[in-house]
Amino acid sequence: MERFDFSKIPPDKLGPLMAKFFARGPAAMVRATPVQDLVAQTRQILVGETLLRYTPTQLPLAKWAAENPRIMEQGIANFGFGEFIVRRITETFDINRIPIKLSPLFPQFGKVLATEDVLPRIQQEIPPDGTEIVEWMHDATATNVVMTARESEYNVHSQFVTGAGDGYIPGVRVSSMAFQKLPGYHYARYGGATVVSPAGRTRVPRYTMSPIIGKDFLGWAYAGKDYGIQWKGVLGQLIRLADRITQAVGFPNIDGRVAPFFVLQQPSRETQRATVRMVVDSNKDQRTRIAFRDPNDYRNVIDEGEIEVPRGRSTVEFVIASYPAVPPIVNHMQPENGTKTVLNTFEVRR
Amino acid sequence: MVLYNFPFKMKIAGEIVFPTVAKLPEWATNAAYRNAVAMPGKPEIKVVGPFSESGLGKAIGFPDAPETMDWDTILSWVKDIAPIEEEQIVEWMQTATAANVICSRFMDEYKRAGSLVVGGSGDPYIPGVKAEDLKFVSERGRTVGDRGYGVVSTPTGNFNVPVPGKATGIFKNILAWGAVLESFIKQWTAVLMKFRDLVTNPQNRISLPSFRGLTAPIFLTHSSSIPAPANIAEFSVSTNKPQAVVLRARNVDDYRDVLFEDKVTLQKGQNVIDYPVFGFPVVPVMVIELAPENQTNTILDYWTAYP
């Protein structure tokens, strides 16, 4: 530091610098406005013997709630919800009339909610040859068709990342979670795989969709079919929760297992009573479970309920209330397996 | 709340974009400094120690992978644990696994420095390769091989990656890097990385990933604590062989705008560089790109901005 006088620019540099400064055209004068945003500080946690660094799932908390500890503590303790009122709009479930997105990776396969609807087409168009194309790749591709479409739908509102492939090699990883590398033979023998995430080591049984929920982390994992040494693994991680849904977001259906969905349920202003309104499409009658999770620790379930969703399009409304005010809550929805479900809107009205 | 150059999420021409963001100090919001320019002085370079790979990150998901940057060692480990004789293993999977070990370690090191890069390797034909909103266009290996390049699609434009070869994708608000390692008739192996949240003046070691000799650049934010017309960037780079590293300073408001470009010649070992930067009216907050030569193992030990 002492070797350098910061107060002066060397004379031979000053002229060229000034010339450069004044030569910059009007385009360079147009500068982006700095923006304030949430702090996405990297956190770390010891998982077994591994120090895992991760970015937590962020909540876009409203200022009125985030800056009032009474709402974030007493409001959560006093939270309650009313009866689910379901009104059917139409009995028809027609995927072509629901504005879900195409996969950005494989748009040629059209609108797909479930892997079973696209897998036969991939197998037919790209048959296995034993030297370059092998079976698990079809399965992983079908999953990617579904997952990348769901990812782009959620990303209209916030951010969700996914990954699918062979859990042995090349391995499956998303931003802050990964499947532990395990040969398919062992996977089949043990009946499951292990996910390393900020929630610790979670065992994911074969053909099971497992929510991965940590204190400050939300995601899920699915372990699918095994093909000798290979097996299919799928991961989803919520980077930042959406606080409303205004365009259709499908629930991924992988081998018939439906992934959970997380959204931040928060009124736009401070209030003691609000109404949650959703518009849902379902291909069959089903029961959707809802868990209301604590925004201070996602592992804590404050309350839970079950909605009878009929086939077709329906609106679902329910009242939420609390004192001193309705707090922001993580709404965790879990449709039944074997269903095709789309959430068209989700809003909290004061 | 923290100040960033771009929002977490943007909508540009109807497309959702998750930009590469850089953290800004409070002083950078001053309108008087918003069009500042910069140029480098003559650096002083000292070799202070031998090249060492100690203190690097862990590859999550591959806890038993060899702790080295050496491509051949990692690939040979993959070939041992997943030989082609296995019915479902084909060649591109081994290459992609070795690349994933390196990507995973790089992501961990970048996170350790308090920021975020995402990436991975696979076959872009099927099952596909993506990193957040960036993706390789799904085409057959022969198509990209004959044409000579694969295409990375981003919400703000495309960039081409030679087959085999590497390319950096620089857009107004996205920084990315892609490489194609090999191509067959249907399959090909590619690596894609996106810098999501740039690290500011990192103080931990970050290895610059190298895949089959194709070395990726690193991007970081140079940010002084107060506005000053002269800064010294003191940084240390370890390299396993002599090389000239290209250093580019980019505008934080538009990454395509290069404020200056320089070459720093390094000897084998750990090189500590005192790098003067002059600015008018002050040295702005800049995004630094350090691009090493191919076939090298390079580690950024730290980067400090004075004052």
C-alpha cells in the first residue's frame, strides 16, 4: 500500500484515460440501475464427513412481515385455516386447452405432463444400439422432457432447478444437492439411493418421490428404474419460492409419481384474515394434501389439510387467519400419485 | 438487502432471464462514477512457492474421486469404476462423469468463496445438457461434427462451441462457458457452465476447471472499498507450467463492454501479482475475466483490491 500513492494517477496514464472517458459514446452512458435484492449468502453444513456449501431456498417476504417479529412468531403460532370450498368449473380435462409449456430442451415432443406419455415415442424415434444409445437414456430423456417444461413454468414466477440422469455415472446433481454415486446393482439390492443435501443424507427408496426438507432448504428427489449398473435419479431444488401463480404450472408426473409443489402463501398487506384462491386442473378425482410450513424452519408443519379435487377444472378457496396478522407461510401441496395436475392460479386475497 | 447490478430475474422480449449478477458496493451507485473507465499499469510478479493442489474443494456426489485437477487421472478412475464392458456403459458417459467431477468441485470452490456457478456435463442429444436457462441444442453427434460446432441457446441469444473446442458466451447480462469434448455418430459430450452470482474479491483457492486440456476462464468482481482513481489488485495464481493468462476487465453494466485487456506472463509455481489499475474519475467496479491457456492446471489463490 505504501509503495503506491492512491491519490494520483501517473501523468502518462491521465491523458489516455481522459480521452477514453470522453470518447465513450452515448450507449455507454446508459447504465443499469443497481437493484436491491435478497442476500443469497452461501451457507454450510456438515453432512456426515462432508462440508456441504449451499444456497438456501429464499422466500420473497413482504417488508411488513419480514420486519415485524411478532408476525413471524406469534402470527405463525396463531395461524389457522377454514374449510376448503371447491367449485367445479368444467369436468373436461384436455391437456391441449391448458396453457402448460413445452420443454425448452425437447420442444418436438409437445405438451407432456407425465413421462409415460412420451417414453414410447422416444424409444421408437431413437432406438437403442448398444454402442451409443442405451435404455436408461430414453427414461432420462422422457424425464427431462417433463421436468424442463415444469421448470420453465415455475420460473415465470420464481426459480426452480431440476436434474435427471443416471445416478451412477455421469451422476445427478443440481445446485446444492446430489445423489450419492451408487452402482445400479447395489441400488437394486438396497432398494434405494441416498441424496446428499442441506437436509442431510436422505434415503430415497426405489420408485419413491421423497420431499427433501431442511430448516432453510426445499427440494425433492425421485429414484426410478435400474438398468444393470445404471439407474434413473431425478432431483428438484427450489431456489426461490413464488408468492403467487398467474400462469399454469404443472406438477411433474414421473413414472406415475407426482412431485410436491411449494409456494409462499402471503397476503399483499398486513391483515388478520385473507382468502387463498386456486384454480386447479386434474385428470381424475383426487385428494391433494396441503401442509402449511413455518417460514422460519421449513421442517415445522404448522397445520395440514386435504382437498377433494374433482376431475376437470375447479376453483379452491379457503380462509386463513391469525393474530396479530396472517404470516407468510410455505404452502406445500402434494397431489395423489398417478394424477395429472396443473395449478393455474394461486393468490392470497385480503 | 444487497445491491446488485441486475435483478435476480428479468423479462427481456418476453423471455425469462436469470442474469449473472454482481454485488456492488454502496459507493458504486454514485452517478458521478457510473461511466468511469480504467486501464492497467505495469504489474509486478513474484514467484513465491511451488505449484500445489492443496486446499481445493470436494466434488459432492463423488466423495471417493481422486483429489486432483489432472484430467487423465480422473478419467482413468472413472474407467475403473465403470468399464465399457458393463452392458449399459458407453464411452461418452465416462467422459461426462470425469467432467462432472471437475464441475462439481469447481461449483463447491466458487460457493466457498460466497457465490454461485452452475454447470454439468452430458450428452446434448439425449438426455440433454442444460445449466439453469442455458442449454445445448439437442442434435445428433454427426450433425454437429460435420458442421463443426454445437449451439448453446440462452434467453438472450446463442453462441457456438467448436467440435471439439471451447467458447465463452458473453452477453449483456449473462456469462457462460461451453466445451465440446468429443462427438460420435449420435452422441457427443459437452460441458456447460453458467456464472450466476459473481464472487467479489475471493480469498479462497478456486481451481480453473480444465476438461481434456480445455481450460475454462473464471469471472469475479473487482471492487475497492472506497472510490479511488488508482487501485492495486493483489492476486495470486498458481500454475503447473509457464503460461500467459489473459486478463479482461468488463463493465458491470454490460459484460460485452471490455474496459481493458491485458496478458500476464506467469512462471511455473505460485505467482503473486501486484497489478495497478488506474481509473477516471475512479476505478469502477469491474468484472474480471481470467482466461488461462489450454493444457494447463491453474488455480486462483486469492484476489484483493486496494484500497
